[in-house]
Amino acid sequence: MNDLDKLSDLSDSILIHILSFLNTKDSVQTSILSKRWNHVWKYIPILTLHSSDFSTLKSFDKFVSRILSLRDNSIVLHAVDFVHNCSIESRLLGRFARYVLSHNVNLFRLRINVKCDIAHVLPCISSCHTLTSLNLSVSPKGCHNYGRTIFPKSLNLPALTSLHLGNFSFSANDDGRIDPFSPFNRLNDLIIDNCTVKDFEILCISSETLVSLTVCSHSFNNYGIKLSAPSLCSFTFTGTPYQMFCGSSLSSIKQVNIDAEMLANYSEPPAVLLSWLQELANVKSLTVSASTLQVLSFIPNLLKLKISSLHSLKSLKVKLKPLSYGLSMALKIVNLEKTLKAGFEPSSPIPDGMLNFLLQNSPSADVDIIDCLRSDDSFDHLPPSSSSLFAQFLQPSSQENAMEDLHQRIEYLKQVAQQTKRYLDLAEINDKEEILAVKEHVMMLSKTLGAIERQRVEAMRQL
């Protein structure tokens, strides 16, 4: 029998190491295998708790409570990954935070993604001087929130090398600058996901050690980014490009990944995107999505422009994947007159002349077209994000005047609805799939408008 169960013959340290690769729910379930496995999970120095692994939030909360009670209390934590998809009870979160705080003397990796007050989790973070990787997303609690959580200025994390922030708003220091990352003297990787800037227009990113920067933005908040990061060599962006970049550190960037989107009626994002390419002078490797090229194609007379950058380009990769419905509709609406004259035909994933435009100063660069429609290949290091046209309209407002922001969103969606109706009135659509797609688009417009109207009513009640 022992020959058939060699796994159980392994030492506790090896079994604990093996179970460390499982989430906590699965590791606990190994306790039913035999008496040998009854208590092994209690000694694992890693906690991975995701509410999505449970059928109900109630069962998840109960599981977390029992785990904290039954674990061996002498075991210090090395890594914690805690994700709660909805608002969490303050009592349970407080208990979890206190547990982490009392076991964090050797904590290296921490991920917390919850809806709560930042004060509930701040103590277990700010005192962890061994932390090298922090992934933090703290959204305000409740159904209707009209402001993101202010990023705390009191974090003292001397060992931190990797920082991933989601749904935060950055505010000014005592000197009037918004420079939230300068205290992290060892920072190597930075991901800013759906974050905004409060009151000011410029976010300063100052770091002597920063090597990789990722920005994910589907926000209405327009702000500039001033880079002072001489070691920065990799930049990744996904979302709708509003942010203007400035600073000498742009010249140090060698690797760029861009997956850009655009909504109808927007003329500014393409110009911003072009300015990035102009500023990123010494890029050697450029990876773009097909949608990025489509966004660039909106710029009038783009192919006639002579760019002064991309002289050092060695590799150009274009990743083909389905366009979001929002960008697809934008293409149809913006080019409506031309489309009606020429007869509608689906546009090519890569607009004509776009590759030559990017390669005009590096004609010998390697070109690789990657079909992501038939493979699992995707943008490296990009955080997950929704490609829906409407997702950003339902994000919490980043403006002080929430009512004005909601009004702007409603007016914009009404304009899109009018343009969509114009397209339906003028274009002779014979393709049934396209008719269904446009009707679905109109339905989503109506639902989104209704949702924002309800948010506005709720906001008025709270005034």
C-alpha cells in the first residue's frame, strides 16, 4: 500500500512546499486524503483566498473565519492573496487584517482586492518592512461611489520592488507635487490600473530604480505623467490613451507594448497616441494591437507625416484580436460618409500603409503578425481589463463634482446614440449579423444611460 502512496511518505516540509502552489481552499481539502494529511495545510506560510472560488459570499466569509482560527498560530506568513468581489463585513476584514499584521514579520508578497475603507487594511501593510511585492486595490464600499480611495502617504516599505495599484486617486504632498512613488527606493515594477489624479493635472513618477511601467486607463480623468526614471526601459499601456507624457526618461525606454481603444466622437486620443510614438525615440521593440493601429488611423493625413522617432526599431509585432464593439462602431461612424460612397466592407485589421508608417525610419526591422484569434498569445504583463464600450461609463467618478461628471457621461452617451441612429438611417445594412450587433449596441446604450440616470438620482439623494 505504501508503494502506491509515495506522496504521503514525503517529509512535511516537501508536502508544505507542494501545497503552497494551491489556493487555500484546495489545500484544506487535502485533509480528507488520510490522517497523514489532516494538519499539513495548517503549516503553509501562504494564504490564497478568493471569493470567486466559492458558490456564495457567505460560504467564503465562513471559510475565511474558520481558516484563521484553525491555522497553526506559530507559522509566519510569506505571501497573502486576498480577493473579495463585493463589499466585505468590517468585522471579518478587521480580523483578517489583524491576523496578517501579527504574522507578517517575513511577509514578502501581499495582494488585497476588496471594497472597504483603506483604514481597515492600512495597518497590516504600513508596518511590513519585509514586503517586496504589493498588489493593492481598495474600492469605496457601497453600490454607488463617486470618488476613488486616496492613496495613503504613510506607507514605509523599504524593501518594496513591485507595486500594482488599482482604483486609487493620487493627491498632492505638502510641497504641492503629486509624487506618490518617490518613497519607494527599490521600486522596479509599477502598474497603475484605473487610477486618477485628484485636483492637479500632473502625476510625477520619480524613481532611480524603476525599470518597468504599466498604465491601464479607462477613466475620464485627463492628467499628464511626468517621468523622472532614468532606468526605465519598458512601458506598457492598455485602454483609452488620454495621458500626455513628458520627461527625459522617455528616451531610456527600449520596449513598448500598446493596446489602445477609442470611443466615437473622440479626436484627442489619437493625437496623444501619436505624441507617444514621437517621444519614445529609442525604442527597439514595439508591440501593438490591431486596435491601436485603427486608433492611429483616425488621425487626418497620418500617412503623409514624417516622424522623427523609431530610428532604433529592431522588432515590430502586431497582435490581431477582435476589435471591441465600441471601436468597431467608432470606425463605422467616423468613416460613415466614405463608407456610404464606397459601399460597406469590413475594414482590414491592419489599416493600409500603417506598417510602412511605423517602419519609415527602420525599414529593416523584423515584423511579426501574431493572430491572437487562434492562439492564447496576449499582451505580456497587461493587467486584465474590460474591452466593453460601456464599462468606463459605470466606473466611480474621479471628479469632486459628481453630478457634473454624471451629466457629462449622460450627454456623451446621448450623442453616441444619435450617431448610431444616423448610421442605421443612412447605411443600407444587409448583413443579419451586423443588424443584430447594431441593435445590441443600441440596447446597451439604453441600459447604460438608465444605469447612470439611477446613479444621478442616488447622488442627488445623498446631497
